[in-house]
Amino acid sequence: MSAEIIYGRELSNNIRERMTDEVAELKKLDVIPQLTVIIVGNDPASLSYVRGKEKASNSIGMDSNLIELPEDTNQEKLLELIHELNVDPSVHGILVQLPLPDHINEDVVIETITPEKDVDGFHPVNIGRMMAEKDTFLPCTPLGILTMLKEKNITIEGKHAVVLGRSRIVGKPIGQILLNENATVTYCHSRTHNLKEMTKQADILIVAVGKPGFVTGDYVKEGATVIDVGINRIDDGSLTGDVDFESAKEHAAYITPVPRGVGPMTITMLLQNTIKAARQLNE
Ligand code: GUN
């Protein structure tokens, strides 16, 4: 068997077309969804990510505002800025790019963003709402994965989902989201014993471990759906996932590539969350 490849980029383009219409409709009501992104310092990879977010926002007719702060910005100043953005009616989404410099406490920063504008879905209130199965902003990468599965009509209910990795941004929330969709969920991580025995049981295997090519074909059950969340830059400068694509695709029924897989969906979901925030703030 050779798997069907799920290209997030193509799905993203279709979703962004729909969102362009939604933004145009909101503009008729004098609402222009606006995303403000704050970056502290000048890490080139982070700068490139945030510029991608700005470009994507503008490509569907949304407004965006990129605030670049120097590396030595103190926490108080950053919190003051967030407080101002929280009450600015022209701002619907606030995203502080992570990681932040060591002298700034990320948790305090995340908790200062008002949950109504937390389009990253990182605020504890929004995490709690996700756990309680209330309407909320789901974090963008897990929401992108869920959207991919749904767009491909891949059954989640009753299936065994195995999540490799337990990060706050991806692993933990995607497990909870799939549980909310009635999957049976197993979390695996660096201390898990007999990892291969676990992954071989997965109907849906989510891999977010940050190790290039970690999951090879012998970790994959025949007919599984394999979602690769890894983005690793290897020695030759190219990007590669956490899954050894060539061997895994011989066992999987569906598989996402890296690049052009989950990555593009993440930004699209950020735009979707910002449109949702703009709607809710103007109800
Ligand atoms: N850094 C890497 N990914 C993300 C993300 O999804 N949100 C934020 N705020 N920072 C990030």
C-alpha cells in the first residue's frame, strides 16, 4: 500500500478562499478583522514566521500589525502594551511570538492577554474551556490537524489515536481535541516504554517529538493515518519532519508531508481564530 498524501497547503488555499469571502462580508458591517503580532528580539526564524503571519492576514483582506520590540524590552513594558491592546476595539487577535527572552515570564505574558483575543488558544481560560468542551479558541496547530482529518473525512470517533509528544502547544491539546471527538487517546513521550508497541496500535498517529525521521515504517499500523507535526532543519538546510516519510507511507493509508503538510494549516487556523474573535467582539 502507498498512502494518500494530505497536502495542508492545498487544503489551506481552499479554506483561505472561503475566509476571504467571510472577511469581505464583515467589512460590509464595518468590521475589519485585525491581528496584532508582537515579537521581542530578532531571532531570524521567529521573524520569518511572524512575517508569514502578517502576509497571510493581508492576503485574505484582514488587517495586521507587527510590533517588533528590542531583545532587552522589560516584562513590565510588554505587559503594559498588552493591556493597551486588550482594550483597543480595532484589535481582535493578539499573538506574542514564543519563545520570549529568558528575562520575560511566558506564562505571565500569556495570562495577560484577554482570553477573548487569545487567538493562539494558549490562555489557561481557553485551555479550560477546551477541556470542558465549551466553544473556545483551539490552539492553531491542533485545530489545523483536526481540520485536515475532517476535510479528508477520516473517521475519528471510536478510533485509537496515539499522540507522540506532550507539549503544551501540540501534544497535550491535540489529544484532548481528539478525545472530545470521541477517539480513544493514548499519550506517549520520552519516558514511554515499548513505544513501538503503542504506535503500532494507532489508527491515527500524531507525531510531535522534534526528532528528524524518528518514526519509521515499522512504527506504523497498516492503514493508519500519520500526521507529522515535526519541522526540523537538517544539515543540508532543508526541512524534514519527525516521520521517515518514505518508509511510513508504505504502511499508512493517509500521511502528511513536511513541508507542505501541517505547517500551512497552522497559519490558516490563526486567521480563522482571528475572524472568529472579530465576530464575537462585535456581536
Ligand atoms: N512559536 C512557535 N509557534 C508558535 C505559535 O503557534 N504561537 C506563538 N505565539 N508562538 C509560537
